[in-house]
Amino acid sequence: MTALRPAVFLDRDGTLNVQTVRNGKPYSPATAEEFQLLPGVAEGCRALKTAGFALVVATNQPDVGRGVLAPAAVEAMHAKLRALVPEIDRIEVCYDREDGARRRKPEPGMLLDAAAALDLDLGRSWMVGDRWRDVDCGRRAGVRAVFIDFGYAEELKAQPEFKVRSFAEAVEVILSRDP
Ligand SMILES: [Mg+2]
């Protein structure tokens, strides 16, 4: 029998990389050049990996389904992300609404698919994100949710286990509970 590993599931935009905020609403980067890591992310991912967590990015990219962003642009951003954070084990992407019935956050499909592929223990895992969809997705997948609150003009639906103000703080919370 394979031993199941715990994971930290990571939202992408606003959690790992910088977003532009206009009128209280966050917008995602469209090119690899625009794709920049937030402070503390590379170090935080290294610390989580050292503590024994698998790292899985789970990201909705609905602009691809809408035809305003090319899949190749997303792939270029993810190549950059993997180069900057080599500790990442897997990147799950949901491009469109059809797929979204099961995989688009707040649905838990991306987390469940990664758990099946990597033999992950959801009961010992975490979800980190900056939007209500991340919190709800984590709760639906049966993992603990850490919400990074940037004060967007948006209400949460489900409540997270923890609320923090930065990625570094999210890592601190996780490592203090599951060292
Ligand atoms: Mg986000």
C-alpha cells in the first residue's frame, strides 16, 4: 500500500503571483512577462516542501474559455512559474465552463483529480487562496482552508479555518499546525 502524502493546494492569481487591482477587483496577468511572484512565495513553497507537503496549483483560467486568452499564454506563464518555484509538483488548470461543472472552483474536481494522481491525503491537506471560490473549493474537497485577505470588494461564502494577510503568514499557520 502506498503511503498517502498531505498536500498544500495553491490558488495561482493573487496567491502566488501579483494581480492588478482596479476598483477593488483583481485582474490576472496575460503574459509570462507580466507574471511576477508575490513576496515570500518562493521561500514559503520551499518551507512547505521541506515539511513534507506536495504542492499543487489549482487555477481557474476562464479567459481561455471566453477566447480572450490563448492556452499557449497560460502555458508560458506556468513554465515561468515552474522555473521560479521548482518545488511545485503539479498544476491543475480549468479553462472553461463545461469542464467547470466538476473542476471549476468552487467545485473541488481539480483537487480530487490531483489527489488521485499523486496519492494525496486530503484529510491532512490545505487550500490557500484569496477568493471565496478557493475557500469553498477547499471546504468541498475536505481540506482545511486558509484565506489570504487582501480586502477585495467581495464577500466570502463558506468560512475558512484561518484568515491571514500574506502568503508568508499562510505558511506560518500551516507549519505551526502540521510541523
Ligand atoms: Mg486568486
